Amino acid sequence: MEVQQTLTVCVTGAAGQIAYSFIPLLLSGQVFGQVKINLRLLDIPKMETALKGVVMEIEDCAYPLIGDIQTGSNPKELFKNCDLIVFLGGFPRLPGMERKDLLQKNANIFKEQGEALQEVGKDDVKCVVVANPANTNCLILSRYATKIPRQNFTCLTRLDQNRAYAQVALALNKPLNSLKNIIIWGNHSTTQYPSIEHATADGQSFVLPDQGQFIERIQKRGAEVLNARGNSSVFSAANAVKDHIKDWFNGREDTLLSLGVLSNGEYGVQSGLCFSYPIRCLGAFKYEIVGNLELSDFSKQKLKVTEEELIQEQGLAESI
Amino acid sequence: MQQIQKQIKYLKCKSISKRSLPINSQELQLPNLVNNQSHPLEQPSQVLLVKLGYSLIFRVASGEMLGPNQPVILHLIDLPFAMAALNGVVMEIQDCAFPLVQGIVATDNQSVGFKDVNYALMVGAKPRGPGMERGDLLKDNGKIFTETGKYINDHASRDIKVVVVGNPCNTNCLILANQIKDIPKENFTAMTRLDHNRAQHQLADKLGVHTSDIRKIAIFGNHSPTMVPYIDQMTAKNHKATVDQQWVTQTFIPTVQQRGAEIIKARKLSSAASAGNAAMNHITTWVNGTAEGDYTSMAIPSDGSYGVPKGLIFSFPVTVKNGKYSIVQGLPISPFYQGLLDKTIKELVDERNAVDHLLK
């Protein structure tokens, strides 16, 4: 099949586990269709040899859609000419580390990368932040790359959304494609609010046998998987990144989706925070925040809690 | 909504544990699964955890292998002590909210695991440990694949297509297929697609073209250092292409043969992603057919072509149509290639002799 265009995509943390699962999905054609992908793979200098191994394997997959590949540790080199950057790389939480330290270490990384974007990035580059704390990392990134439109900065809450869909499908014993408009609000953390308030199953609204349990399960699902596998959720995360980009790029008519985006004050959330909202994806990387849904007092309360946490995180991160 | 075809069941026989275990008679309940009954294994097996299956499961579940209209039921088999970790994998599959996954069977019971399966990707096997002779490797894997062969014969769908990936894959496939009485032998294959893809890339790189521009190459023989990358009829962008013989013998062939080791050195882990990718490619091509004017590589039961002893599981150039493969006949074999073929034939015959006691 004749390949029409080329996109240049950068993946940070490219020698890591999520990248290892994500890159085959990116190159499979499932995200952008018959579009050639030039890869820019960024990781820290220590991972240079491992990164070479990753490149060898990409070569050995003989993907029809692979363009050229560059690797490196300098964002000012690798961010050039990128149409999309997937920020998988971040400072991991080490044993004994305070949340404050985690936030600040990552803020430094995303400040540097934001500055690189500002200097060499394409004016219209799209960003997906996955590395945790995703929302606050996304906020920091956007603060230092002011030439890039606010709506180009997103963070991942699609994993939480996919988890919520799965749990609802199991609880109601219904197929996944009968469900719509299950939304993750707020921070990608344990304060997130997975909401079925506007969701439908076969076009009808529904209640769950134990909504509190459902909410808590989604909030803590990462830990549940970690305990069972002895390893974090790798592939489901990579899959969610693929879904996020695919729907953001192609648009979705049949349902609202959850993406973390920069707030303009919708639902009374402090402007500038990166907050997961109900999003209508319009295609060609365009979207709109659906800002007029009726919210119950219960929901409003949940939104407040997660917003509080984000405000705190912002304070800690900005004290660098 | 597009036409949904019949349900297809998959199997991934992937994992194997490090420790030798006593029989575990615990009934294992797995939540949120289609079938969640399990029964104690009849015999203990010594097995090793291989991470190869992880990314493969998810790519298959996403619809990449059989296409976006083919719903799947995933069958995952593991040993009793590994059920908790397997449950974690099941949770992750659920967390992907794959529209095509209509069920997940996760079990330590092989008769449940293999029931009605249409496609089996056998990625698990006992790898070579330090100090281990090839003979020991063959013996240990012999037990695993003999048992698996029986379960497949008794429980799998009669049209099952099997690709053995776990090494030594050719001989493991031979052992497995030997247990099969009621399913056509040609349904049992081993994987050399990874070597094929690796060769394709090396040649594309040398010729300055894209991998998809390289056609008419094939891997003959054993998936081992004796494999034969045959490029006599190679085309690049549909024109006959040649590369100098010195590069072939001194760089190309050694690079393809040693690629796995090179990746382990760089990554400190095996080439799981590219191997899983190749396993998927193998099945997809087997189902969808080869492109016009091209062939692929599959290790299949030899019918005597190219002087290869009948019944050996041997990689040949094949075309595939309507779910059936045919060996590409009449390719010119120079003395250079004949020498390489002889070596790989001998190795496979030796392997077969080493497991002779397992073959009735």
C-alpha cells in the first residue's frame, strides 16, 4: 500500500518498559493508519546501550511503516521537527522518597524539556505526558513552552478510563461497546473521580451495585495490578497511550473521552491546572472540553478533592 | 457494525517457573474470568519463567493478528504457583478494554487451556542454563512438548494452527507433532520468521532500501546458528539485487545468526518484542497468505524437498494461500548453499536422534 505521509514522533524514556510495549503499537498502523513514522528515541545517557538494543529489535520487526530512527539524550536535538512527543520518561519513585521530592525531581526534568520545546520544537507540536505525576508534569511542561498552544498539552487518564469501562462491563455483564461516556475527572492519582453520572449502557443511564467500591477500585487499580504481577501495569498503560493518541488524532463521534488538559476554568476548576475532563475529540488533533454537564453535589465534592491535590502539587513543583 | 466472524480461540502457552514444585492441589479461583475452575496437575514439571509472551498477548488481543473484525477468546496457561501473577496479567488485559476480547481462560489445567483452541503460539520452553548440554535441553523440553502434544490432540479444535517458538523450536515441534493422531501434521510448524525479518532488515540496510522493498528471501533449516539465509533470488524494489559474497559470509550470515545474543548483551534481556512480533507475523501470513511475487519462511514438516529428510521440521521458503502453505520448489542451490544445507540437516537429524526415545 502506498504510504501517504510521514510523522515524526519522539518517545522519551524510550529504553523503559512502557516504551518497549508502546513502540510496536505505534508502528503497527493502529494509531495513524498508513503513515510512515520517523522515531526519535530519548533516554538518559546511562541507557544508551539498552536503547541500541531497542533499536535493533525495531529493525528486526521489519515494520512496513518505520521511517528513520534517531536516538540520544539531548531533548534539544531530538525534539526538533517532532509532530508528537510522548513523555514516558520521568523520575521514578524510589523507596523512602517523599511525594514532595518526586514532584520536584520531575518538575526539573519537565522544566528542562519545556525549555527545549520552546527553543527547538515545532510551533504546533502535540504532547502527551504519561510519566507521573502526569498532570503536574504536563502543567510544568506547558509553563516553559509558551509558544505552543495550550490545547496541545495533554496528559494520560485513558488508562483509568479503560479500567473503569472494564469494571462497569463486568458489573453489568454487558459488552464494552454498549457503554459510553464513563469519565475520569481530575488528577491521575488516588483522588481521581471515575464518574458514571453521564454514562450510558445501551443508551440508558445506570447505577452500580456499589458505586463507592467501584470508585475506590479504579483509584487503586495500579496498586492491585502491582501486587498481583510483582510489576507495574506496563502493557495496559502502553495500550492506553495508544488509545489516547489514536482518538485524539482521529476523533471519536460515539462517546466522550477522558484526557488531562489545561483548564480554562471549566466546572470551577482553577485555570491552568492540568485536569482530566470529558472531552469531545473532533479529529485532526482537535478537541473541545464539554463544559456544561450537570453535576450532582456528590460529583462536585469529588472534583473539589482532586482539584485541591493538584493545587498542592503545583505549589510543591513550582518551588523549584 | 461490520460482520463478526466466528469466535476464534487463542492459546499462549507461555510461562514456565524457575523452581521444581511439588504437586499443588489447591483449587484456584480467578475472579472475573469466563472459566475459573482449575484442577491439580497430574505430574510435576520443571519449568522456567519466560517473559516472551507478555507483549504478544496484548498485541493479539488488540486485533493485530487476525484483524479488527475477529473477536477472540484468550487462553493463558501457567502453573499453579504462577496463578497470582497470571491473574495480574488478566487484570491488565481487562484494563485495556479491548472490544475484541470476548473471554479470557486463565488456568493451570492444560485440558481446559487447550479446549477448542484454534491458534496456539507456544512461546514457553525450558531455556539453556549454564553448563547445560544441548542433549539435556532436548530431554527436558521433550517432556514438556510430549505432554502438550497429547493435550492438543485430545482437546484442541481439529483445525488448530500451531507455531512453536520456544527453543529448540524445530525439534520441540517434532516432539509435539509426534503426539498428534487426529489433526493434520501440516498444522504443526515452528518459527523462523524472526530470522527472516532480521535478514530482511540487514539486506535492506545494505542496499539502502526499506525492509518492505526486500522480497524473495528465505530461511532454510534449523532455528539455530546453522540456519541458512538464502538470498539467491532476492529482489529489491522488484529488481534482482545482489550483494557481494564476502559481505554475505563475513557479515550478513554471522549477524543474523548472532543477533539474538547481541540484543541480550545490549538489553540484558532477550528479544521478546521482536520474537513476539515474528510469531504474530507467522500466524497472520499463514491466515492471510503471502503477497503476490513473494515468499515467507516457515519451519514445516519436510516432504523431502531439497533433499531434506522427510518428517524433519525444517524451515523452507513457502507461499501461503487459503490457509495452506506450499514449499517454493526449484530454487537453484549452489554448492555454497548446499554446504550450508547439509550442516543444518545434519544438526536436525542429530537432534531427532537425541529424542528418538520420545518418538514412537
